[in-house]
Amino acid sequence: MSEFLKNFHHRGACPVRDVLCRLGDKWSMLVLLSLQANGVMRFGQIHASLGDISQRMLSVTLRSLERDGLVVRRVYAEVPPRVEYELSPRGGSLMPHIEALVGWALENMAAILSGRAEGLPEGGAPAGGGNAKGGTKIGFLR
């Protein structure tokens, strides 16, 4: 596996790129966390739980999560139609990893915000923190 993690060239399907693309957007993880915390939810409830997401963006996000098999959408033949969303088994299997990331974010939030306020680069090293030859320490971050 460590050999696999040395390069991330996009040749065909790269699972790391594909998953990070889905979860790295602004709303997907928040929708998943809301469904995890609240169980079955209707569109309006999800919208209210997130606050500042537009209805269009929530629709797009839910469709993408459903297409990836992370969310189940159920439509009931009622008047007016009722639509409910919940985590799929695949989405549920992802939640421990997202919760671990949330835990890490909470543990490190104060230090990250402090570094930003002090004007440090996002990595936390002082500005201009290259090696003796003037290059960056990690070439792919250049």
C-alpha cells in the first residue's frame, strides 16, 4: 500500500482523487454529518441544519452523494410528495473516518487559527522556510 501512496497520477480511476473530490467540496461532509446526527431527514430539515447552503447547492450535493451510494433517497407517493434522505450502509461505513477528521480538526483548530492570525503559512513554518538551497522542503507543495 505504501508503494501505491507514492504517486497520485490520474490514469483511469484514482480512488484517492475520486473520494477526496467528493468529500473535499464545501457541503458533502456537512450533509453526511447532519444525516449521521439526525437520522432520516427531509430536504427542508437538512437545509435548516446547514443554514447557509442554497437549495440548488443542497440538491446538487444530495444527488452526488446518492449517485456515489453514500445517501439513500426515498420518494413516497403522497400528495404533496414526501422525500426522505438517510445514510446508506456505505455512507455509514465512511462516518467513523469523517468523525476522526472532525475530532482532529477540533483538537487542532486553536493552533491553526493562531497560526493564521500570526501570518504563518498554512503549514505552520515561518515564512520563507525553505532548505539551505532556497527550495521548499517538500517539492510537490511548491
